[in-house]
Amino acid sequence: MLTEADARDAIIIALDLADKLAGKAVWVKVGMTLFYRYGPAIVDDMRARGLRVFLDLKLHDIPFQIHGAAHSASLSGADILSIHGLGGAAMIAEGRKGVEEAAAERGGERTRLVAISVLTSMDQDALASIGVEAPIADEVARLAALAVGAGSDGIVCSPQEAHAMRTLLGPDALIVTPGVRPAGADVGDQKRVSTPAAAIAAGASKLVIGRPITAADDPVAAFDAIVAELVA
């Protein structure tokens, strides 16, 4: 399916695996818990190690605040930044302006934005509990079209929606999929999951894989097994 280099580039690992997977992993996820504790320095540290950073802050606020937040996050060196699709077109457009301004200031590539659609911890009942009666697939598609139309580079969705998102958004869209679990792995609090190979085959660009590697007896072997699955 993929070359070994492309397979490694497709996997985004948890931050606490950065040392164990040095020389193997390409991407690391910095979530809000650690970013709120350590600030931009944690992104600087990962970049200094040669890793690319998915800064998963799920930004969601009024457009003015998101403009500033996206600008600051981009200046930290993040390669990809998450923003909530539910914030609306004006909010996403301001986030895009923020990362564009940061790129002009610091030089180099612009931080890419991906919009959160429906969290992978939610099923249809959970979605209905917050007043959204549409099927999950329809809600993901609605938010994806809105977000990309407003300036997002792509979408965060479960691997179960990856094929539809690739069809809807085209070949250049960035489709990031959490909820990826090797066959037989514990799914934890995830509701909409798929295997790494199935997610890539469906059209995912990046796979966010945490606990199947962090909880493994041998995280290096677990990472290598996922890479092997993707190149088989």
C-alpha cells in the first residue's frame, strides 16, 4: 500500500513516545494537556528533535480570539493545528488568516489547519444528546464542506468516514483520523474505529495512534508492526 517512508510519515504518535521512537517516528501529537502545562516550549522541543508536530488544541472561540490563537500556535512551530468545525465559517476563516500571518512573519511553510468534525468518542446517541439528529456521516460531511470552504486544509474524522471525506474533499485534502486500532486491540473510549491499513485504504492522510503503542509491552515493536501492516 505504502512505502516504508510514507508509512512512517502517515503515523502520528503520542508525545510520550518521542524518546522511545527516536529515529523511527516522523510525527508527534501535542495535545492540550501538555501544551497548557508547558506552553510553546514543548513544540520547540519536538521540532528540535527533528519531529513534525500535530498541535491538537481543538480551537473553538469567537473569530477574533481564534485569529490570535492560531497565529500564536503557528509561531510555536506547529505543522498541523486542529480547530473545531462547529465554530463556523467566520471562525475558521480567521484561523486561516492567523496562520498565514504567522508564516509570513517566521518564514517557511504555513501551519495547516484541520477541522474537528464529530469526535471519535461519540456515537449516534451521543450526537443526539447534544441536539444533532442527523446521521454521523451526514454531520461530518456538513462540517467538512463548511470548514474547507472557509479555509481549513482538511478535516479530523473517524476512519469510518475517511472514504466519504476523500471523495467529498478531493485528493489534496488533509484527512486526519484518530480512532485507529490494530486488529484485536482494545478500543477504549473510541466508538468509531478501524485498523491502520483500512484507514489508509479509505483515504486517510494521517493516523493518530496513541494507546495501541503507548500501552504495548514493546512500543517499538508495536510501531514497527503498524508500519509493516501499511506496507504489506
